[in-house]
Amino acid sequence: MYEQYYNLIEPPFSLTPDPKYFYRSDSHHRAFELLRYAIHRREGFMVVYGEIGTGKTTLCRAVLDTIEKNVHPALLLNPFLTEVDLLKAILADFGVTRPTVSNAGANKQELINALNEYLLSVLGSDGRAVLLIDEAQNLPLATLEQIRILSNLETHNAKLLQIVLVGQLELMDVLSKPELRQLYQRISIKCELSPFSRNEVEQYIRHRLAIAGGGQSRIVFTPDAVKAIYGYSEEGIPRWINLIADRALMRGMELGTSRLDRRVILDVVDHLQLRPKSSFGRLWPRAWSAKSK
């Protein structure tokens, strides 16, 4: 809508998890490198967790985009699955379509056998099979136990399936339950994604504008605008940053400017009915009062 006005190739602040926009904040860079290392080393269980909107799915897609060509990934976005449905979804995402798998009456053992055969074929071609499950905090306990059982698929010297559980902060509470003790003990990598710092918010905005503008963006978010975005984005949550910045570009077009200042941001957050976090309000009390006038 505003792309032509700002001479952009595409909207820079889409909420979709596009890996080309992945920004390496301190915590995101650490998680990115740890996951790549763990996958390369054939680690069994890995966990990525963080607040809603911190970019967990984007991180995983970015990792998958950069790992070796012999890695075979499966990404499950629906965690509300029974044990049998989980196995069917894994096989489908790996591209296993044999009659046993597609049979509506296939039982759990038949599906596990089919998965084991596929994983052995991947290993035989010097490949790695990686399963990523998003929103894993919503997995039923019985399904999590089934996932633990899948981690037992191995040869005498190699894990056949590497598993990455991705979820919100409560995922760690779920995994700490006594009945999941055996699964928790197998986790080799735990990565927490943190919100961006004030400086990272500024760099993140520039990063996305540069990609969407082909390196030619003329859009400027003033320092006061960035400070306001930081405060009204739950202090650095990427999803909220994207929403506020996107609406700010629309507002800038309406005003006929590519220089987006604090007033533009306050107009936007007023329309979105956002409030700053209490710590931000204490640091900059006039921001909320100015917006409320």
C-alpha cells in the first residue's frame, strides 16, 4: 500500500516469519549459532523458548535456511495432535507417502516402523533428519512422551532424529513436570530468546528497512521515535515493533513525510490502544500523557 510512496520492494514489517529478515540480536545470535552447532553435532533434543512474538519461528526458519544440504527438516506448526496424528504429520512433512502411512487405520507401531525405515535411509546417505515443533508448550503430555520415545530411534553410534521444541516461556515449566523427567534430562541445548534492547530496536528497524528497500531506503525513524517504539513494544518484542513500525509508515504516507518522529508513533499507538510498560512510563512519563491528550 505504501511501498510505492517510500520506494520499497515490499513491506518491511510484515508479521510473517520470513527468514531473510532474521536479525541477530545478542540472544538471537547465540541461539542461532547453538542450534546450528547442535544440529551439526547430531545432538538429540534442543529447546528454544521465549515470550510471545520474540521471533522463535523466524529463528528456526533462518537456521534451516543455512544448514547443510544433507539435512532433511520437518516443521510442525500444529501442536494439538494425538500420538498417532503426530507420527502421521511427521511422516507427511518428511515426504513419506507409502501406503502404510496413508492408511487411515495405521497403528502407532506401523507408523514408528515407517519412520525408522525413512530415518535409516537418511542416515545411509550421510544425512540428518531434524524435527522442529512450534508452539510446543501446547503439546499434550502423552504426545510429549511419544516424542521422547522417538528420540530412542538410533544406531549404535548415531541419533536418527534430532528434535527441536519451540515454545513460549511456559514450555520450560511443562518440560519440568515430574512425568517428563526422562525427556528433560535428554535436552542438550536450551536457548531463551529475549526482547531487544533499546539499541537493538534501532538496528532491527534499519535492518528490515534496508532489506525491503534494496539498500536504498530513505525512511528515517528519529531517535525519539525509536525510543517510543521500544517503550510501546513491551520493551523490545519484535512482533509489536513490526506492528507499530508498519502503522507508522502508513501514517507517514498520510502526512507526506518519510521522517517519522515521536508524534507519529504516539498517533499510531493511540490508534492501536497500546500502553507503555511501567518502567518505560517512569523513564519517560510525558510520552503517555502526551498521547492521552
